[in-house]
Amino acid sequence: MSFKCEICGKGALVGNKVSHANNKSKKRWLPNLQSVRAIVDGSPKRIRTCMRCLKAGKVAKG
């Protein structure tokens, strides 16, 4: 299971962490995924969704 929201498709971002001395190392920014029980096609199913989708009401919890 990838680190991706099943509603909007939001995933991890990669880039450089830059120190004050301008040293660069790789960094990953991960979305705030939560595992929730949601109604999918009329039956409850456990999905991973981001908090933005949960707050916006895009997930029918049940």
C-alpha cells in the first residue's frame, strides 16, 4: 500500500533539506494520512485518506 490518499491522490513530496551552512540532504514530506472506516459502494471499508479530505467532508464515515 503506497503512502497516498485514496480520495484525492495526494502523496509524498521529495526535495532537499537545506541547513544554515547550505548543506543539502534529501527529505520526504508525507501527507497526514489516517485510516478510517468509510462507506464505499454501500458497504463499510477501511481506507487511508488525508486530513484535508476528512475535514472537507469528502469521506462518508460509517
